[in-house]
Amino acid sequence: MPKLERRQMGAYLCIASNDVPPAVSKRVSLSVHFAPSVRPTSQLLGAPLGSDVQLECTVEASPMPVSYWLKGGRVLPNSFASASNGNFAEQPGLSRPEMLLDGPKYGITEDRHGFRTNMRLVVRSFSPGDVGTYHCVSTNSLGRADGTMRLYDMFTLK
């Protein structure tokens, strides 16, 4: 099978038969490895202060990626380095992105289904300090991708 693509992943059944019964079959599972792709559910999200806000991204990758959330800054595209290793844009007015951890302020969950993962970030008790840019980042041995979302206070449009 030359030039395999992701859509060719799955189970294949090979059946060998001739004029002498019985026929013999063998099931083979084919997996194709590929770099992550990240798709945020929206790029701009407004919410009222005090509410819990949910941000989501869909990641597709094989082998299974390592995924995480960042807030602030601007992540550089197509790099294997993590934000903590300098993979961020040094621009006036932009700070280094902050890695977000599951805890009292942020709820982080992932639902995995085969090569697809749904990443969720819940920002609890949305406050003015939570306004900004959020990045869902995913990396595996074949590459790295990120999605960016902007969260704003829907009653204070500037």
C-alpha cells in the first residue's frame, strides 16, 4: 500500500481460499502515524464576569500526543519546543505564555476516542484578569500544532 493516508486506517480482512476447504482468513489492523492537527471550537468567545467559561479544542494525532493549555503571549507555529523552552514570540507588549494547570481556577479535561481527543478548559469565576488569549497545544514525535482562542468580557467591549 504505497502513500498511506489517515483515511486508510482501520481493520482489513485477508481471505485465502482454493479448491480445498476450509478458507483461511486473517484480520489485520492498520494504523497510520501523523503529526497533530488542532481545531478550536471558536476563535473568539465572550462571557459575563463571574461565570464559568468553557473553551474546547479537537486534536487529531497518532501516536498519542501530549496536550496542554497556555494563556497569554503568542506561540510560534511548527516547532517541537515547548513554550517553557522558548517557543514563544518575543514582541513588545506580549509576555511569555503561562502554562495552565488543573486546580481551583482552571478545570482541564480530555476525552480520547482513538486518534481524536477533545480538550476542555473551564475558567472558573471569569474575572477581568482572565481576559486574553488561550492556546491549546498538542505535540507528538511527528510534530506540533496549536489553536488560539480569544476570551473577552462580553459587557466590556473595547
